[in-house]
Amino acid sequence: MSFRGTLLRSGIDSDGIDVTFYRSDGVVTFAGDAVFEGSIGQVITDSVSLSGSVANGITFTGAYTTHAINFDGVTLDKTLIGVGSYGSPVDQSCTTALVSMSTTSDDANSWRYSAGLYIKGTGSGTKVLGLGLQSEYNGTVGVDRLQGMSSIAFLGAGGEAARLLTKGGDGTAGMYCGWFKLAVGASAIMDSGSFAACLWLDSQVGGTISGNHATMFITTGGDPPDAVMYFNASTGEDTWSNFLYFDSTTYNVNPVVASGCDVSGAGSSEAYLKVSLNGTAYGIPLISI
């Protein structure tokens, strides 16, 4: 282990575990390899602990052939990077982002930054979760905003005359807050009784409910959208077997009513879908085909 610069003092505890370095400007530079480890049987709270008022805790410069930080040899039974904990959360005064960056490019086709996860599972019984986010509030004072995730695509956020170019022949182009694609390979198999969907909306609400509650909340502003939902399918492929599908668990359960809608004026009873128009209940009759 080599150090560039002059060390004013270095101390090693009697157990040979903890090492502290001091220098007049508060900076220690590692020019070569530095390995921090404890002996078997020793209990170490922190291998490396940084404190003090400095511009940056750790700064990485130079070229790395693999990774700037490597966790390959870590026993993966704990959190790799901890920012607060359940018992000791990060204080609300921590307002800066964990990752902050700004990019600029004159090339409309240039991806200046891309971050993501690629997770591939094999073997029997494998369960794969790409990314999980959970926001939790347990206080009794109350909170007016609790969001699991916020994904915002903003064109000209600062009032600039930004431009969204035409899609042209690229079916993946456009402006979206999220792109959810479900794909099954030609040689893959989906067993009978299995289920797959591009989006799963699950609303489970208990307690005292006095406010409004919906599985999907849709708002709009500015120029009216062409449609609430826009359908487009690849040429030459089947589209959708049904517009809506209610299985045996949802048939004859609100909002699907098996009978009671008079469509002929002669007392006939037809199934219908319940809708509310500004608080007034209506039924959309369903015709058996």
C-alpha cells in the first residue's frame, strides 16, 4: 500500500485492525492498491469511515478496466449501499439527489447517459424481479403525498423552444413517461393457467376511506389529447381478442351486472356495465354474441 503526499501521523491500534491517517490538509491520496480487512474473530463496525466538512467524500478519476467499485466478492446477504435505514431514516433535510447529472448534445440520436439493470434468471422455480420500489409512510400525523415512483418526461421544462421530432418509420420513437413491453420468444412456452401482462394495477385499500379511490387516475391539461387510449398494432398481426375481459371472479360483480338493463322498453333484462357520470349511475347494455 503506497501513499502519495506527506503523512504527518499514522497510528495502528494494538489489535492490528484500525488504521487512522492524518495530514494537514485533511486529504489522504492512495497511489496504489489499498486493502482494508479484519482478522477472523474480530468485530469491526466500519472498515473505512469518512467524516468532516469536505467538498467530496471520495472522488474517482482515471481509467478503470472493469469497475470503479466492485462488489463481486461480497456476501450478498446485506444491503450493498445503505442510505438511512428503517429505524434511522435519512433526515428530510437531505434534499439532494443520490445521482445528479446534466447532459447536452447537438445530435438528436445521441444517448449521452443510460443506466439500467439487466437481470437474467435460469433454473427451476426462478423468480425474477427487475426493479422494486416501495415508498412507505407510518406516521400518525398524516401525509398529503405518498408516491411509489415519479417518472416525468418534460419537453422544454425551462420554457425553451424544445422540439419533439416526428417518429418517421421508427415505431419505438416518441415521448413517453414509461415504456412497458412484454415479450415471449418463439421457442418459449406459457403453460395453461399462466398469466402475463404489460402492466399490473393492484389496488388494496383498507382502513377508513372517506376520500376518492380509483385503480387508475387519468388527468389532462393544455391541448386536449386525441384519445384517452390510442390503439396501434403491427401490420399483419392479430390485435386483441377482446376489448375487455371479465373472468368468473368478476362477472356479476360491480361494475358488471348480469341483468336489469331495459333496452327495448318492454321490460327486457340485459347485462350491463355500470358507469357514473358526475355521480349519476348509468348502464351500458351488453349484447350476447
